[in-house]
Amino acid sequence: MVDRKGQALSVLIVSTLAFTVCFMVWMMFGVIGIPIRKALNLNATEFGLLTATPVLTGSLIRVPLGIWTDRFGGRIVMTVLMALTVPAIWLMAYATQYWHFLVIGLFVGLAGGSFSVGTPYVARWFPKNRQGFAMGVYGAGNSGAAVNKFIAPALVVAFGWTMVPQAYAAIMLATVILFWFFSHSDPAHLVPPSTKFSDQLRMLKDPKVLKYCQYYSIVFGGYVALSLWMVQYYIGEYGLDIRAAALLAACFSLPGGVLRAVGGWLSDKYGAHSVTWWVMWVCWICLFLLSYPQTDFTVLTVDGPKTFHLGLNVYAFTGLMFVLGIAMAFGKASVFKYISDDFPTNIGTVSGIVGLAGGLGGFVLPILFGALMDFTGIRSSAFMLMYGVVWVSLIWMYWTEVRRTEVMGKNATSFSLQG
């Protein structure tokens, strides 16, 4: 007799480990990009493009990976995907020119597509009432962004930045072997071969899918972009060294990944809508406060001019980033609870599409962060941009969901019965 619960647990554990390693590799430029920027004398926009390049391919590959996972199963697709990234990660250590990093970064970025493989693969091993939690645990692999901030700076300081891709290539290879031996496959989880590629892509026409893309571009795309941007932000804004900057930046990345499982549990209990609505408001408040630049202003008093300083110190800034990371962790899980509720037979395809939107947000935002900084000279302009994007989601959510249901959920049913 097959131990289904044991297999499900094994799949969840080993898939989460694989995703953590993939995310760590995907976020590599967030740390090694700093010495590379110095060596190549890059401006903020060029640095933004450098860090975002792996995110591009990791995003574009998500839709086909989700479809292939539905068709061939997560075990084989994940194994092949991780194995393909190993040579590219290793080659990164030998790059010397800007275009070298961009081209190799495109291949390294394939690791970011792993999310669209593991999400449907893991979800199908669990009953519907536990899928939100299971996907949340798997999604906690986002904490690879924080793992990168612990490992990479130590390697950079001790051995130079070229040691980072060499070490990561070895870690990825070991992960491929572990994943293959401890994962399982179930033919019942596959989409029937009669399903056409075009039928699956037709999901793009569903307005719900487009709305979930918008939500995810904030909670995931914003998380990726800020994870890539924060180390150099701390160095520039507060004058920290790379190790201290990476440690404080992990205060955002770590809860933003690990607590995704809690977001999955909350979404199972209270519903995807309620969790997402409150997440958006918390993000809105945090980003409003983070947007305010360091300001000196002079007031003419009866005793003469007096100058005051207004701005976040490093402790207040880190505290707000910590809260923002928690909110984004919950939001990443709640968006995928929407998907498992609304599209139970097409989780792979829809998660691929929504994941693509989130990944493209993570690609575009760092470039825009750099361009805004070059244009305005204000570092906090990155948060101003994010604040505006959150406004869009809040307005969209209000008109399509909140006006139809009460957020607190107590009176909605009674009103509908009376009517």
C-alpha cells in the first residue's frame, strides 16, 4: 500500500528546499551586483537592469513551465529545469564585461521559473482545504532571497564575488540530486493529453486572471524588486558596509518568504479576499511612510531661522520594511488561494500566467527604480513608485470585490437573504 501522506510530505519538503535554492540563485545579483557595479562603473539604471535581467527569463518561462507541469508532472520538469541552470551559474564567475553578465544572467534566470512548477505540483498532493497552506509552505522558498543575503556577503568579503556563483552552482547540483531521489510522481495529477495548448492559454481572457496578475505584480514583483534593491539602498542611504546592509535587508526578505505559509493558513481560514484586502492597506501605509525622502527645512521664527531634519533613521526604516515584508508574504499566499479556489483544474496554467505578471513586475521595477534615482536623485523615489502601484490595486479591488461583499464578512449573508 502506497503511503500517500508520506509521499505528500516528502514532496512538500524537498520541493520547498529546491525552490529556496532556486530563489537564492535568482536573487544573486542583489549582492554580487554591488562589487560588479563598482568594477564596471555602472549608473543606477544600468545596475537596475543588471539585477533585473535574471528576473526577465524567470518570468517569461513561467507560463510554458506551468503548462508542461500540468502535462508531464512537476518531478521531471523541476529536475530538468534546475539541471539546466548549473552550467550558467558556474560561468558567471568568468564574466568580465557588462554584456557578459546580462547574457549569462538570462540563463541563470531560468531558476526563477521554478515557482510555476512547484505550485501545482505540491498543491495536487493535498486536499482542497489544505492547498492554501501547502502552497504557502512551498512559497516560503522565497526566503532564498534572505539566504542569499546571509551567504553571499560572507563569500564576497572572504574570497571575492567570483566565489559566489561557483558555490551556488555546487549547491544547485546537490539540490538536483536530492530532489530527484526524494520527490514522487502521480499520473492522476496530469492534465489529459487531449487538452490543447491554446485551450490552456485561453485563461488569459478571464478578467479574474488579469486582476490576480495585478495583485501579484505588487506582492511578488515588489518583493523581488525590493529584495534586489535594498542592499545597495542601505549602503547608499545609511553608509553601511555590505555585510551590515545585507543583514538589515534580510529583515525584509526573510519574513517576506518564511511567513508565506502563515498567509496560506490565514487564506484557508478567512478567505483569499479578506487577507488580500488588508494586505494592500498595510502595504499602502508602509510605502507612504517609506516614500518620504530625507529632508532639511528651514522655518523663519521670531528668533531667526531654525533648520529641522525630517526623515527615517535606519531603525525606523528597517522596522517598516519588516512589516512590509510580512504583508507581502501574506499577500503572495492569498493570491494563490484565489487561484486554487477559482481554477482547480488549471492551477498550473493560471499560476504560470499570474507568476509571469509578478515576475515581470520584479523585472521592470528595479529598472524604474534606477531610472527614477538617476532622474530625481532621490533614493526613496522607488517607494513613491510602489505606493502608486498599490493605489491601482486598491481601487480595482474596491470596485470589483469590496462593493459586492463586506470585508469583515458578518453582515453580507444576512443582507443578501433579506433582499
